[in-house]
Amino acid sequence: MKIYNTLTKKKEEFVPIEPGKVRMYVCGPTVYNFIHIGNARPMIVFDTVRRYMEHKGYEVNYVSNFTDVDDKIIKKAVEEGVDANVISERYIAECKKDMASLNVRPATTHPQATQEICGMARFTTVSEASRITASFPTKIWMT
């Protein structure tokens, strides 16, 4: 199977880093409201990829985050007079229900951004030191 490698800009034969095992990370939704088709599409697509890899005999560790810190979450929390955690937890639960109704299996792990901020900062620092990022005045873009 060939997969497009965004780093080399080429289709390359898929070879797992560790034989027999696949590790997938897919950005999940920002949980400030009910999911929409744009949120559901990657969850459906990558659930299908995961199932295919499992069918081929791979052990798959599929990680998909919930972005539970965002201006939209804070705005909605202020509008409703509740803590931002109330908003994000509500829509994480709704997202999980919606995906189950579409027969999309949960990821192996669903980290929440608020629980991983220190790790993200360390990763960004290491990535910059390794020169695999491009820095811009207000953002860091992984390449």
C-alpha cells in the first residue's frame, strides 16, 4: 500500500516504524458545539483506515484528541454562565454519542488538549531544535 508522505511530497510504500504495529494520530474536533459533517468526515475516514490496518493484521494505536480549550468554548461558556469545562465535557459526550450512532469506533485514546499543554510545549521546543518546524510571527507550523 502506498501513502502520500507530506514530508517528502511523494507516495511511498507504507512500512510501519515498528513491524506489525501502526500508530496513528488524527486531530479531533474543537468541542464548542455539536459536531458537523466537517468534524465527522475525518473520524469516519480514519476509523476506516484503522479497521483496514487491523484487517491486514496490524496492531493499531489510534489517537485522536479533543480540543477543549478555544475562544469559541470560552465564548459559549460566558454566554451560558458556566465554566468552559462544562461546555467541552458536554460536547465531548455528544460527539461520542454521534460517532457511536454512525458505527465509528472510539480511538484507542482521546486526549484532551488541556491535559497535554506541557507536552505540546516540549514537543514544539524539540521540533524547533530539530528544524522540522517553520516559525511565523504568531504560529508554529509543523512541516
